[in-house]
Amino acid sequence: MAYLGYRPGDADTAWGAFFDPRMALLPAHVVDALHHGPQADQVLLDLACAADLLDHGYLATETGYGRLRRGGFAVSVLTDMPGVTPQMWDWWFGWHGSDARRYKLWHPRAHASARWADGGGDGQYVGRTSLVEEYLGSAYTKAAIRFVPPEELGLPPHRLGDSVAVCARLGSSELPVDIGWLVHQIRPTADGSEMRSRFWMGGPEVAVRHGNMFANSMIRPVAARQLPDPRDLMVHCAQEMNHLAGFLPALYARFA
């Protein structure tokens, strides 16, 4: 049964001591992005240009959100993570999905449930689908996150270097409908690493799984009403990534 937080007995695991419902304040640059409001589409990264994340430096909007000219919206979040390595996040994505009590460590105020669609345990996450239940703002979401190889989004392995790119197709766990894509690129910095998250939702990213053009045209208006609020998505991502980064090195040292 899905529920928020830990109930009696949930902390009786080897990792239970890492559950902490106290979460830090949003970083100042995320608050600034909220104050700024929607960004112009010309300063947002388009899905077709996802490989630009592998260039040196930063893009025009590292934290923000806005509507895209071709439809749908994009969300960006930059998370600084001192003491964290890209490999720690690569391990985390293969470890947390087999137990809801692990998933709740990530965002103790919003995550309710997680399991692998194939029923398996820890290990490789690429090629698998994580079925999660969580709050985005006040909206309860049941999502299917199908992890794909980075090259599926145009990020060739030979350009990743020391970085890690976690890529996925986002959809519903209740209906055979996908509504977006995500990339979390984690690259080393002088004192740890930084995560550059990108989401593309709605518009042309909505499709019926294994459907046809007619089915897609029928489902798109319905799916548009199920999309998360881009502000809520930006805040949620900033909260969970900053929270987990605070204890991920210790978690990794104990369980990896």
C-alpha cells in the first residue's frame, strides 16, 4: 500500500537511519527561477539538442521552465553536490527502485511507492521501468519511468567522459501513454559533481505506447490535462536531488 513517510517498522532496515523528513530550504538560484517565472522558449534547451549538455560550460537556462514553441514545456534544474561523484548516482538509480522504503529516502515528503515493473531487485536500471507513486506539488502521480540508453536521446557514450547521463521516457503506470522525457547529466566538479536535469513534457512528446497516428491525435488532449505543473516539477526535482546529495556519499559507502 502506498503512503507517505515511514510507519512503525519501516526504519527497521539497514538503511532506515538515513530517512530524515527534515529537508533543507530551496537553493537561492531555484528561488530566483521561481520569481522570474516562465522563460522564453529561445533560452530553453530543445529535446533535439540534448547533446548540448555534453559541451563544456553552461547553457542559457540551467534552472527554469517555460513553454516551447513546438508545444509542451521544458524544465531545467542545476544541483551542486559537494562530495558526490557521478558514479554514486549511477548506483543509486539501480538500487532505490526495488523497495519503497529506499525510494522514500529521496524525498520523504513526496515519495509514496516504487517498484520495478519486472519485479526484479537491485542492479542495472537501463532497459527497465520503475513504477512510482509520488506527489508533484499537491498532485498525486502514478508514473512509469522507462530508463533508456543515453544514445537514444542523442548522447553518445564516447562523449560522456567521466560524466553519467540518466535518461528515461516518462509516462503513466495506469494507461499505455507516455508524456515526456528526462535527462539527468551528472558531471564532476572541483569539489564533487553537479547534476543538470532536463525534462520535456507534453506537446509532441505525448504518444500512445505502440500506438498509431490516429490514437496519438485522440489521446493528446486527454494527456495534456494530466501533465504536471512545470513549477511543481522544478521544485520537486530541486528538493529531492539536494536532499539525497546530502547523505548519498555515506549511503554509497555502506551499501554500494
